[in-house]
Amino acid sequence: MAKYTPLAFEINLQPEGFVFEIGSLFEVFCGLHDQRDARGLRDTLATMLVFVVLAKLAGEDHLRGIAQWVKLRAVLLATFLALAKPQAPHATTYSRILGKAVGLEEFAQVTRDFFARHPQAGTSVVISLDGKTMRGTIPAGQTRGIHWLAAFLPEEGWGLIQVEVGSQENEIPAAARVLKCLDLRGKIITGDALLAQRELSLQIVQADGEYIWIIKDNQPETRQDIERLFAPESCTPGFSPASHGDFRTAETLEKGHGRIEQRTITVSSALKGYLNWPAVEQVFQLERTFTRVKDGKVMHEVAYGVTSLTVQEASPQRLLELVRKHWEIENQLHYRRDDTLREERCTLRTGHAAPMMAAINNLVLGILRRQGVTNVPDARRHFQRYPEEALTLVVRRL
């Protein structure tokens, strides 16, 4: 379905108006509340945000580059968006737009709703929690900048929500806030060792969700109990060690990036009812062996974990897949934002411009994933050459 609007608040619109589809990103942007003074405005908030998203899709990551990209394509953009006059805002204008013109929470909510409209949205069960710091926001002489905790759907490739971790807290209370905002029924929450907390585990199971945590030295007693369970037994010469009929294993072997990686998981439910952990059903030991192809160097790692998933709900093979899937938040989200979209180098200081750029990066990656993109740099080079295709993504429903 398409929507026609004269956009009375758009002083730069051609008289015949502009047609876009209901459910498109353009419609989402039109619903945002513009916090600027109406006097002297030359473009709507929706148009400005569309310019930023288009430039990001085409490979521009800094405001000067975004402004220049728009300037070089001003006539094309004006024709496609039915603007009366081709205009190319200055980079400082984009800084004010991102930092002050739109509320960060409102933008996050409408973009989350935008992805949720997709027929398959939210059908995956795994939600990964992980944090990252925008290093470019760390003030000189300090060690901490803006730090986020994100909830990510690895099977769908888009972020459900991200919250800022306060300067006087760590990710644990932020995780509690994130979980409170989500419908956890039927979902499996995964996280690294820092988030392996009894309180968070209880919060999840009380909301009808499940958890999988890696256990490290921040939970010494729990780690010791699990490690003791899987430790080889010492026995008197001439006697065989006792068998562990409860132990179940799964293994994967992969080759890539110049190394051979073997993963072996051993799972047991023997500590159910014994381990001091809410709703624990199974514990596991994960062994990872990396062999570097060029010189044969071998590296070995052992990790331990707990889960509320029962034996019937998660076989060893399934647990191995779920633990591996958690780290897709690093590969699909954090790495792409930092390395591909240059978020790590973001030095925006106006208002909340830096968090807004992070939210736009999430949006851009989600749009590309909806198009089946697996190589983001290649896709951005394509849109650099064919900006009309990027424009189509903005005005049509994905």
C-alpha cells in the first residue's frame, strides 16, 4: 500500500507531493517528533535522516563525508524525494540534527517497531546480550566513554534494544533493565561470563525464558563445582576410573581463516539440585583446540557453563550451536559497527549525536540483513554506484 502526503510541514516539497509506502522507513521517520524550532527550517527531520541513512548505505561514515555525498547527488535526491529545491546541508547541520532534533529513545523505539513489522520478526528464540564501548567518545586522559549493552537476535541480524551503561555501574544492572523491556517467553538468553549472575538468571526464568551462561572466575564456587565434575578421576593402579553414564558429548571440526578449530562439549545434569544456581538443569564443559595451519601451533581452551534448558530441550549438539551462536553478536554487530561503519572512531560531541549515530548504524545493518546481505562492504560499494537502489529501500516496505 502506498501513501500520498502533501507534508504541510515540508516547506521544500513540490506541490504534487510525494508517494511512499506505508511501513517504509520514510514513513517511520515522518512520525518522529522534530524538536527543532520551526522557524527557518529548510528540510524536514525525515528528509535529513533519510540523507544520513542513504550516505551510510553508500559507504560514508563521517559527517563531512555524508554532507559531501549528499551535495554531489543533490539533484538526484531532490528528484526522487520530490523536493522543490536541491539542497545540501552542511556537516554541522547533521551534527545538530543527530544531537538535538530527535529523542534517542523515540528513535530507538520507532526503528525497533519498523523491524518488528516484518512477518518473520521475533520468531527466532536466541537473544544475545553483550556490551561495547564507543572508543572515540573517551575523553582525553580518561578511560571510559559511552558504553552500550545490546540485545541482539543473531538469527535475524538486528538489535532489539540497547541501553547505555552508566558511568557508575557495570553491565549487570543494565542487563536487568534490558531484560525487563523484553518479552522473554520462549526465548533463550545468552551472555558472557560477566552476566552470569544468579539474579539475572532468576529474572529470566521468572519471565518464562531460559538462559545459557559461561562461568568463569567471577563465580569461583560455581566454576569449581563444575570443574570438579568434569575433572579426570585419579585411581589406584590396576583399577579403572568410574564411568560417568550421565556425560553426553558433541563435537565439531571446522577449517577457516588459516586454522583448524575443534570444539567438544561435554554435558551433564548431575549437578541439578546440587549447584547453588537458580533453575539450573545442565552444566557443560567446552573444549576448544585451534591448530594454526601454517606452522602447526596448537592452542587449547577450556570453558564451563550452566543452562536452564533441560536434557529434552537441548541436546549437546544444540547447546554447542547455541554457545557458538552467541558470539555472532561480535561478528554481525559489534565488528561491523566498529570496523566497517567506523563507529569506533566516532568523535561526535553535540548532544546525543554519538548515540544517535550508533542507533543509525544498527538500523543500516538491519536493513542490509533484511536484503540478505552477508558482505556489508560489498553492499555499500554497490549502493555507492547505484544510489537509486538505496533510495528504493527507504521509500518501500522491506
